[in-house]
Amino acid sequence: MLIKVNEDLRVIGKKKELIDLNNKFYNISKKQDYKKGEILSSINLGNIYATVGVYEKAFQHLQVAEQNLEGTDDYYLYTKLYQEYGQINYVIGLYKKAIKYNSRAIYYGKQIKDKCDQEILSLVYANRADFLRETNSIDSSLIYLHKALDVKPTPVINSTIANHYMLLGKNEDSTQVYFNRAFSLLRKRDYWDSQRALTYFYYGNFLFEKEDYTLALDYYIKSVEILKKTRRVYQIPVLYQTIAKTYKKLNNGAKEKDYLVRYAKLNGSLEKVWDKSINTSVDKMTEEKEKEEIEQQNSTHMYNVIVFSLLGTIIIVYYVYNKRIIKKRKIIEERELETEFLIKKMSVNDDRLMSLARKNDPLFFNEYKSAYPELVEGLFEINPKLSINELSFCAMIQLGFSSKEIAQYGFMQHRSVQTKKNRLRKKLNIPSDVDIYFFLQDLNSRI
């Protein structure tokens, strides 16, 4: 009941029913002194609250499960617990901590004897791939995606591999093969869940790259509807941003502004929640450190040394924590102004700039510099040696011109445009997994 029914309710986003079910089983298990039931219920509750963005409660339930797990040898529960710890730390941006917990999950997962229970390793490997991608370990990320696929093929793992090949390998054939496998698996599922939502999102990106913006938009909006229905709110902001970008390609300024406003509002709300969650995670890190040090004491002398060490650690953690909170508050304030800045920048007469660019008019860059002085200055700060020609090239990308259009209006071959993009990446230190357009838009929004 705790595994099968919980999973059925989880994939369709029945939050209240899930909480009621697990609270009920937790209380029954406690009365009957059934530790496994208590632990599993607590882990499930941690997952539920994390999924809907209530991270503080998620940490509380996972800590209860961890306390009850002490002294047991149930490798499946250890794997499930540390997988959840890793996922929550990943969502709130603590990637190194996420990888640390994920390593523990892999360690325990490999010791599981039951073949059915071993399937949890597919999720653990897939999560590690996400964590590694965020730390720019791209090749390692792909390796763990294939490990996850070997354990249990799912739509979202196939679509994530497809997305990997599309963004980094530029291998359209491989991309299409893995998307076909993802949709084939989805046809066997008669409900909408996060597997379908993420597959739709990645497939929308594939269509966007092929410049089929109308169909891409359809998949993005379907993905948002599923995420709302299943209450996976932390995945929605990036979709709002992507939808705004797609409406820009479709020349629908009103819709573009609407989704940028939605993005800024929701992302700002989540930032406040993440702020509290980081506090909880840092507190837990301090508790773990204290516990490890206290267990190593063998004498009164060592105990005194450890006490002083702990005081120093607490002071350092308190200093780091305060510094992080100040930084987070500053980010929240900036995000609250983000929408205003974005809309102001949209008010610039981009139509005139795009017209000048299409004519290859010598006045283009001067006009662009007047319209976006902070962005041009920001590019110079990154690399003062950028030429006017390279800055004009950046301007065309930021205005949304495709490689094909840049080649056409600049009287050059498409291959030359790609070569210039690669050179520009090196000069601006743009990571290989970040699109130049998104890099410029992000730089523009932060100035």
C-alpha cells in the first residue's frame, strides 16, 4: 500500500490524498511499532512536500525518517532517503551537497538484493546526471543517463538523452531516435504525469531548434498544464521563460510580456522558499558535522578540543549563512524588479533595429548601442577586445535573428555564422551547454 498506492496517487498529483494516506500509515505503523512503515511514510511525505515546493516541511519529514533508520539494515530505505535528500538540495541550488547525498544513495542502492527494489537505482542515476550537468560535467552526465536507462527505460530518461544530443552533440538523428522511444513508452501510459510533462518540454525545445515555433509552443503549454495539475511548481518558471521566448519568435509581444511577468512572479516566490530551505540544509550540515566529531572523541581532552572546534565551525557557518542570506535577499529584490526592467527594454524600438540589420545598414550598431548601452558595456567588461563586427554579431543574435537570417543579411555562408558563434563562445567564456541567445538575454536582464 505504501509503495503501490502512494506511487499511483503521486503521479497524478493528488497532494491531499497522498498526505492523508501517509499520515494514516505513519500513525498505524507507530502504534504497531512497525519501523519500516514509519520510515517509508516519512520519506513519502518528504517527497510530497518537496514536489509542491514546501521544502522546510520536506526536510523535517526526511529527518524523522533518518532518525528512525539508525541501526537498521534496509538498503532500499537508505537509498530512497538519500535520493530524496539529494533531489531537494539540487532543487534549491546546493549542487555539491546534492551529489554527496546521491553518492550515498548509489552506495546503498548497489547493495539491494531484491531485483524489483533495485529499479530505484534508475531514478538515482538519472538524478545524478542532472546534478552533474549543473556542474558542467557533461560527459559524466551522459554516462549516468545511460546507466539509468540500462536499469529501467522510462520516457523521461529517453527524452533527457535526446535533449542532451540536441543541445550538446547537435546530432539530430540520435535525438529523434530517443524521442521516438520516449513517445513509444508514453503511449503505454494512460495518465498524465511528470514523465509526460518533461518529455513534452524537451520535445518542444527540439521543435524550437527546427524553427517550428507554433508546434513547439503547443508542447510547452501542454507541459505547463501537466505540471500545474500534478503541482510540480519548481519546474514551471523555466517553462514560462521558454514560452515568452517562443512568443517573441512568433512576434506576439503581448503574450511575451505576459509570460515574462508570470516567470518573474513565480520565480520570486520560489526564491523566498529556497531561502528558508537553504537555512534548513545548512543547519542539518552543521548537525552532521557535530555528530561525526563527537563520535570520534575518546577522552576528556579530545572532548574539549572538539567543543572549541565546534564553536569555530558554528561561527564560520553563521558567517557564511548570513552572507548567503544577504545575497539571497539581494537576488529576490532584483527579481522583483526584473519584470519592470524586461518590459522597459522591450519598449525600445526593436523594429527599427531589425530593419537596419536586414539592410546591413552601417548605422545598425550605433542605433543598437544607443538602445542597449548597458548590454554593450557588459560585453566589453567580459572582453574589452571585442571588435565592432563581433558586437554587431552579438546584437543580431540578441534580437532573435536565426543563423540562417544572419547569413542571409550579412552576405555570408551559414557555415561562417557557426564559425563566428564558436569563436564568440570562447571570447565570452560561454559554457558549452548554454545557448548564446540565452546567455545574451540573461546578461541583458541582469544589467
